[in-house]
Amino acid sequence: MTSGTQTSPRVVALVGPYSSGKTTLLENILFMTDTTRRRSTGERVFADDSIEAKTLSMGVDINVAEAEYLGDRYIFVDCPGSIELLQEMRNAVHAADVAIVVAEPEPDKIQALSPLLHELEADGIPHLLFINKIDHSNVHIRDLAGALEEVSALPCVLRHVPVREGGEISGFVDLASRRVYHYGTDGSREVTCTADGIVDQVADDRFQMMERLADFHDDLMEELLDDIDPPSEEIFRDLAADLRAGNIMPVLMGSALNSYGIRRLMKALRHEMPDFTLAAKRMMPKNSGTDAAYILKTKYLPHMGKLSFARVIKGCLADGAQVGGARISGLFSVNGPELKKSTRAEAGDLVAIARLDGAVTGDTIGGSGAPAPEKLPAVYAQAIEVPDRKDEAKLSEALSKLLEEDPSFEVEHREDTGQLLLWGQGEIHMRTARTRLTEKYGVNVRFSFPRVPYKETIRKAKVQHSRYKKQSGGHGQFGDVVIEVKPRAIGQGFEFEEKIHGGSIPKQYISSVEAGVKEYLKQGPLGFPVVDVAVTLTDGQSHSVDSSDMAFKMAGRMAMADALPGCEPVLLEPIEHVRVMAPSIHMAKINAMITTRRGQIMGFDARAGWPGWDVIDAQMPASEMQDLIIELRSVTQGTGTFEHKFDHLNEIAGRLKDDVLSGRVADRRH
Ligand SMILES: Nc1nc2c(ncn2[C@@H]2O[C@H](COP(=O)(O)OP(=O)(O)O)[C@@H](O)[C@H]2O)c(=O)[nH]1
Ligand SMILES: [Mg+2]
């Protein structure tokens, strides 16, 4: 047996768009390394078999699998491809030594890699790109490389160039080793070491690759200037150093399905991927004890309960031991759906911990001040409710599990609409939530679009005298008030004053009047909460026997109900400030989209740190934003995103107002 190069396992994240072939690549690596039996055509060995994945027919969770190759242990983390599940990938790559970005050989699809590459660049994860499906492709490698250059902040170093026979790609030249690999359709490979004819044809490509590297290596630069052909070992050494330092993104190619180029890929990992010290440094808490681990994933399993996937940063995790106050009660190595009991995990290991109380995804146990992956801003909300009040406790328990698993969900209780909102990343993300809540946790929960928190105010002042009086048997109810209602400027809020002279209303009842007025403000004449009014209690009468707190509260409320319809009520809609971020080439479409959605563009700028991206600042009615992310993604190949916050309320009139009011009437009829 070949002895390995490392003592701790090497963690490799597989990332890339949906259907680029990540899972196929993983499966084939596992076959190649004899970890799993060879598959019959179409059979999936490593399909995600969770309820969520079945319902959505796509992988929504990371998939973890181990393999041994030439004496080294590898742990692969296959990440879901959907942009809506980016948080899952973000949390996982933070723990990885290297990421393989799997891409299809279509220049048009390369742009979709942009947010993903930026994730890796921002967190300093060394990554290489694997152009998959070359069996199927006629692509011109230069077009592809050109498209890659546009989305990668790191210079792309093309390691392979395709060899064609009759127009079809039949193999590739490894520019570093100068070997030619031909592939048979049965997966057999042929190394042609001395294919000088072909190597001559790719001399330019090889020179270009070395030129890229020479930017970081003076020795290599000198050799190139002196026309000396550097030895392959030097090139390999430089490639490894540059991958580790985050100087470059090497680009390899192959076909996962046909096992082309997979051995080359594994060899590249073996010789070039950084060892664990880099990831350990990235994850290391500022203050820690002897043992620490980072939680890259939390998952609730039907029969096991909570399971926390952790990479040990330093020291070790032992079953039964305490780490930073948390008890390890069960430790497992993970291989796809298989969990194998284990007693101990050392630094660099990736394991699952059972019932780790208090720790959520993204946490670090055994230390404080650890860098944690940021939470994605929420862009899509649904209102959730349980038809049966008895299920409320169950819902809140299930929601807290949902949030522990995935920090890119958020829960918001909206007082103004009385709704409970679940915020997330889009429709697919929301469907995973729905499946988890209903099928996994068994809560009968309904999802709907949230109500828009419209408000209303008044334009005219009015003095109102109202009397609440009831005489029914025993002693009655009596409260009599005179109030003056006045509009206030937008954003000034509600104000209550009293100017009672001569004790016409005893002091103790004044706050009851205020309470009644406030209660009325929850729903004004148009059906919405009333804002920005001033109410002054100027006069009134009381009765020594029949007056009470209740009677004055009713009187206050009644006076408002009598007064407001005559104060020219107006409808206000919430306007949000949005920052839309997307690659510059989509900006014209985004402008049009903002205008169609009654938005007003406030500013336009380049997006800092994102070459080729722009930011548009705009104001947009909240009612137009509920499905904004869906259209934004559809016009930007899935790359665009936005941030938003409430800005101000704005009066609406005419047809818009009528539409809102008629909708509201329909709402109330339910
Ligand atoms: N022709 C061809 N198809 C591939 C290759 N790799 C994957 N596929 C197919 O692409 C589809 C998506 O692959 P999958 O691994 O599920 O993609 P993932 O979403 O990235 O995990 C499947 O139908 C695969 O059979 C390849 O190298 N060549
Ligand atoms: Mg997959």
C-alpha cells in the first residue's frame, strides 16, 4: 500500500450549480477508490434520501462520504446546488480544506457560478474548478476560459486542454505534465507520454499557464524570460503553493459519468491540496481550551433526534466527554446515510455528534470568538399559521429546530398584521421548510403570502363630542368626552394630551380614555392601523355612580370611531429601501423590473469587492416585493440578490387605493 501524505483526513467540498454533476462525481470517485461497488447504469448510490429531497426531487442537504486513495483519507462533502440553499454550502465550505467547483462546459452557464465563487473567495477557501461533461461537449476551451475569467476574482489557470478527434473531445493534454490522456467510452484511459505532435500544438497554452504562475514565482519568471523550459516538478510545486495561498483557481476537466479525468483530479488533490493547518486557522476560535470543533451542519433525524456534523479544529472529541460545557453523548463517522459508532475523533476529523444541546449550525464548541459564516439576508417570506390552536406549541418547537438546522431562515412576529412570518431564501427553500414542518415534525401548518402592512392616517382635524351611556338594571355605564383629533406629520407617531379644566373628568379616568383611543387606532375607518395622529382630551362629563374605567375607555373609543371617518382618512403603503445586486450585464433588465414594480431608482454603483457586479439603490412599495427575488433570479441567471429594510410610509390614492381596499374587504369577509 502506498503511504499517505497526511495524518488527518482531507476534507473536500463539492460545490456547483444544480445538475452540474457533483453527486455523479462523488459516486465515481467512490467507485474508483473501491469505496462502493460499481453502479449499474442510472442507479444512484449516494442519493439524498431525506423526505425533503424526495419531495423536491433534488438534494437539499450536504452528503458526506469517505474514501481512501493511495493511503490518504478523504472526506467529501457534496453540497446542494440551488442558490436558495447557499447557506448550507457556506457553512460546509468553511470547514473544508479545498472546494471543487463542478461546472458544465457551457460558457452561457458560467455566470451562474459567480455568487458561488465569491463565497469561496470571501472565506478564503482554496478551490479548483472541474469542467464536467466534456464527453458531451464541443466547447471551445478559450470561450469557456474567457467566461470563467469574468466571474473569478482569482486568475484561472487552465491545466488541461482538450484533444479532439473528428470534432469530438477524445481526451486532454495535461499542460503541467505534458501527458496526453485519451479516453475510451468504456472509461479506460490511455496515457500517451510522447505525443509530441499534440504537445506542440498546445505549446501556447502551456506557456500561458506558466506565465500566470510566474506572476507569483520569480524563479519561474526568470526561466521563462531565459527561454528555459522549467521541470514539471517545479510547475507542480508552484501550482500547489498557489492553490494554498489562494492566488489562483486551477481548472481541470473530465467527465464524472464516464470516469474521464477523475484520476487526474484525485492526483491533483493528493499533491496540491493544502493540509489541514489552513482550515484549522480559518475555523480557530480566538479563545479556546484544549478541544474545539466547528458545527457545519445540524440535522434532526426521525429516530436519532439531533445530529451535529462537526469538524474537530484542535484536540479531540471523545464519546462521553465534555467540550466547552457541551456533552458528547454519541459520536459517529459519517458515510452517506450510514452512521458508524465511534469513540474518538482527532483534529481534522469530520464526525457527527448526537444530541449536542445548545449548539446550532455555524457554532464553534470549546471556544469563543470563532469566525462564523455570515447569515444570508432573508429575501422571501411566507405567513404561517396553524389552523388548530392546540398545535401552536408544536409549531414553535418545530420552528426552533428548523432555525437550528438552517440559519438562513428567520421568524418574525408582525404586530401590525398579527401574522407570524417565516423568512428565507426563495420558493425552494420555503418548500424545504414546509416539508420539514409538516412531514418531518408533523405540524399541520398553512403557508400563505403575508399581508402587506398598510396603515392609514388622517388629513383633517375635528372636534368630537361622544357619550357612552347604558342603563340596564342596577347601575349603568356613563362616560362623556370631548376630543380634538389632529393629523401629524408622517413618521411623528401617535400623541395623546389632556387639557381638562375644572375636573370635568376625574383624573383617574383620563388614562382610560387614552386606552380607548389607542384601542381604536388598531383598526381605523379603512380597516388598517392608524398612525400619526394627535388626540387631545379637552372636556367631558362624569357620573358619580355610573362612571367607571370601562365606561371612559368605551367613550374614548367611540369618540374616535365617530370622528375619524370625517377626518379625510388616507391610505398609506410601506415603502422599502432595496439594494439590488447583480452582474452589470443584467442591469437594463433590472431597471425595467424596478420601474414596473413602481420602484424609484435612487442610485447606481459598482459593487465593492465584486468585479463585474453593480448595485442599484431603489425605493419600492412592500406590496411589490413579495416575489421580487423570483423575478430577479429569473432575469439574472439566478445570480441577483437584494437587501431591504423599511423606509417610510407613502400615501396612495386612486385605483391602487381602491384595489387595496377591495382586497381588504374580501379579507375581512373570511
Ligand atoms: N454526459 C454527462 N452527463 C453527466 C456527467 N456527469 C453528470 N452527468 C449527468 O448530469 C445529471 C446531473 O448530475 P448530478 O450528479 O445529479 O448533478 P448535481 O446536481 O450536481 O449533483 C445526471 O443526469 C448525470 O447523469 C458527465 O460527465 N457527462
Ligand atoms: Mg447532487
